[in-house]
Amino acid sequence: MKLLEGKVALVTGAGRGIGKAIALRYAEAGADVAFTDLVINEAVEATVKELEAMGVKAKAYASNAANFDETHEVVKQVVADFGRIDVLVNNAGITKDGLMMRMSEEQWDAVINVNLKSAFNFIHAVTPIMAKQRSGSIINMSSVVGVSGNAGQCNYSASKAGMIGLAKSIAKEMGPRGIRANCIAPGFIITEMTNQLPQEIKDQWAAQIPLRRGGTPEDVANVALFLASDLSSYVSGQVIHCCGAMNC
């Protein structure tokens, strides 16, 4: 039996990068997968086909994760289409970097709303469903900078630190109802976004990592698989760093 056979996973922001890698890993492990992205385009539709090719049910939903009402409507649609939700991965996120003295209120609000408020929105919508099932796994995508901070990313670091506090609180609040909540804190992960950096910058990052390489979306997806599966049935309220010992 596959690790996630019979389970339904909802992954936010899964049109590309880490979110897409998690969705694919879950499908490979037997889960039916619902996922969201801001818009449904050809790339998103291609991801649905990739998931379906693994023999599972898959569907994409257009969603502004920062919108409370829209989030609740999407979750209702997912339950109507799939019947249940066993795993929630709060992966939707953006960056708008800048030094504090130059950061605009719009830059701050946008990152906090998309990265942190979206997690509140989805957890708020999903926990009543999981509580009735008496089971569920919530996974917040944090970052090593949510633990250590980073100059020029006070908004992003604050949002990712908030994801940790949120998961730890939900773990204590919802544990009696069989719901687990954990965080993944990726380090330097090679994605479309980081590939836009100059090679010199990427080399400098790699030199600071004891494993001497950036991580891949698949590295993060493997941790997400563990946290979604029954292999982690007694793991809750934790932050798992996926960073090649960059932040240990």
C-alpha cells in the first residue's frame, strides 16, 4: 500500500516550484490532490494532467489565498469534489524584498497577507473538516530566515516566523482532535525564482552550505511526504529544517 493511498491533499500555490513538487510527490504516494494557484493557465492545467497520469484524482482551483471568503469557498468546493481533506500544505508565498527604511507599507502588507494570512485562512476553513474526521495533517511552509532572520527580508522573515508560531499553536489547540501541525523550513532551494540570481550569488550560497549544494524542490517534497503520512503520526508542533545543515 502506498503511503498516502486513500488520502486527499490540498496544496496551496502548487502551480510550480516547491508546491508542484509536493503535489507530484503526494500523487506518486497515492493521494488524490487538490491544489490552488492564483490563476488557472496552461502550466497549471499541464500539472493537473501530470498528476492524473499517476492514476489519482486531481483538480486545480483559482484562488487568492489572502482572501478569507474566497478561501472558504475554495475549501467547500474541494470537499464537494473530493469528499474530505486529510492534508493541508500552506505553501502559497511571495517575496518583496527591501531594507526596512526603504520598505513601503504595500510591500509589508502584501507579503504578510499572502504568506501568513493565507495560512490562517486555509487552516480556519479546513480544521472543522479535519476535526469531524478526527484526523489531519497541516504543514506550513516556513523558511530558515523565519528562524534566523535576514537583512533585506524583514517582511518575508516575519511572515515565515509567524508560520512557525501558527503551526505550534494549532498543534496544541487541535491535537486533542487528532490534528497535527508542523513546519518545514527550507534553506537555499533551486527553483525558477532562485535560478534568476547571478551564478556568482548562487555559488556564494552553496559555499556556505555544509552539503555544498542548494536543495531541490524534491528534497522539500520528501519532507512534506513524511509529515503528511502516518510515518509521522506522533510528530506535531515541530519545525523540520531542510537546508543541508545551513542553519543548524
